[in-house]
Amino acid sequence: MPTNLVNEVEKRYMKTDLPVVEPGDSVKVRLKIREGNKERVQAYEGVVIKVRGEGINKSVTVRRVFQGVGVERVFLLHSPKVESIQVLRKGMVRRAKLYYLRNLTGKAARIREKVVSTAGSGKGKGSAKAAKE
């Protein structure tokens, strides 16, 4: 019974407009930054190397290389400081945690893009056959 009560309270604070974020995705996280009495939005763009947690405690670790130095930040997805998350490209990876990217630099650190084919878009197998008919 107590867990149901906790879930009900947490449900009020959970965001519903979040995209599906997976390891290997390139994302842009927009954060609300408070400087004195002013508030502005700052974007943080990088690759998701880890997704952990569930429900309101779900967090993602985003890595980017800035001036040759790798910087990682952990974002709570349902935090009020996170204004929005935008998935720029889906990555094709075979692991849940991409810690090996910490040891790679340059072109070696690239992740292949996951190409999603849609039926009738002219891409994928059989599209030439469909174009002839």
C-alpha cells in the first residue's frame, strides 16, 4: 500500500512530453539556469552514454568533448530545471553503457546513425521494384 501512495505523489511531478532517449543518441538538453535574479535557458548537446533509474528517478548521462576535454553531466529527466530534451539523431549501439567512449577520441568516437525506414518512402529493400510498378 505505501508504494502505491508514493507512485501517486510522484505521478504529479512526472513530465509526459519527454522523447524516448537511449544510449548512443545525440541529444540537446535545454536547462534553466538562474544567474542572480535572472533566468535563462542554456543548451547542452552531446551523446547519451548511460540511462539509469525508473519513473521520476530516471536520469541520463550526456557526454560531449569541449576544447579537447571530455565533459559528462547527469540530468534528471523529470527535474523542473530541465526545460526540454530533443533527440537530434538515434545511434546504433550494442551496449547499454557506453563507457568505452571515454577512451576514444576523434573519428574513433563516432557512433553510427540508426536509419529507420518507413514504408512507401522510397528507401529500403524493394523500393526500386515499387517504383517500376
